Amino acid sequence: MEAHRVRAEFLMEFATGKYGDLQSEDVDALLWSFLPVEALMESGRT
């Protein structure tokens, strides 16, 4: 659940232009850097 909340916050910031003009790989890197370790481990299980 935490991962979804973090993702939603990031997407809202991204949508409002907070990060400027990013390429998709930049977005992926930023998104993963926002996630806590527990969320990363959880996503690896699915």
C-alpha cells in the first residue's frame, strides 16, 4: 500500500511539472528512488 501512495505522490508532482522535462528512464529511476526498501522487496515478490 505504501508503494502505491508514494507512486501517486510522485505522479502528481511529475504531472505538475516539478521535475521538468524528463525521459521515461529518468522517471523510472526517480520513482524507484522514492520507494522505501520494503516496497521494493514487496514488488519483487509479485
